Amino acid sequence: MGKGDKRTLRGKIFKGSYGKTRPHHPKKKPAAKPVGRKS
């Protein structure tokens, strides 16, 4: 497993290919927005 393994995420990024391990539209993670505290 590694950059040479096209079945892994790292390998897919290295090869520039997409698949089950590396979908075209990855699910967006909820971004931690800085909350302004009210005084």
C-alpha cells in the first residue's frame, strides 16, 4: 500500500484517478467557523 497502489486513496491521488476510495465530490466536512462572542 502506498503511492503505487491504485486501490488506495493515496495511490489514486498520485495517479490522478477517481473511484470508490476517492470520489469526485467528497462529502464536505462541517467547517468550524469562528463564533464572535456577544458581550
